[in-house]
Amino acid sequence: MDRFRVWAICATLATGSAVAWPAQKGDAAKGKEVFQQCGVCHSADTDEKKMGPGLKGLFKKDKLANGKKPTEANIRSQIDDGGNGMPPYKDVLGDGEKDDLIAYLKTL
């Protein structure tokens, strides 16, 4: 009886954890494909500037080129709105493609 209770509690907690922590949005492999159009201006394997800043370690940086923290929301805003020479991609990329791209950028 005690083993059953422990098992039931563990199963309940595991199910609750899946609800509390949703799966990460985006597919990094698909995001790498999306990044190919970004690679003209941005390098993925260095932080050296091409036309735009290199994006290696993007989410580990203290701040973005615009001075904001590298959060998903701020990076999505930069992708959507562009700025400082970068064109806006709000109407070019779909939400799923942006999710995939951000998932890929997290791997750099």
C-alpha cells in the first residue's frame, strides 16, 4: 500500500511538472535553415561583425547591440522591427519560423 501511494504521488507530480513547464518553443534544426537568410549579414560561429553583429553566444551576452538584455522577447522584437541597418522581418517570417530561429540562436 505504501509503495502504491509513493508511486501515485510521483506520477501526479510528474504529470503536473509537464503542465507547469511547457516544452520549449521552436525547433533549432529548422531554425538553422531559417538562419541561412540571416547569414548574409550575421555570423553564427563568431562574434565578429559582418554587416551586422556576430551572433555566437547571443543569449550569454550582457546586452544586445541596441543596449537591451538578450531575452527571447527582445530578440523577437529585433527580428520583427529591425533597426540600425537591419530590415524588419515581421511580415517576412511566420511566428513558427521565428520560434525556430530563436531556438537555433540559443544553441550558438
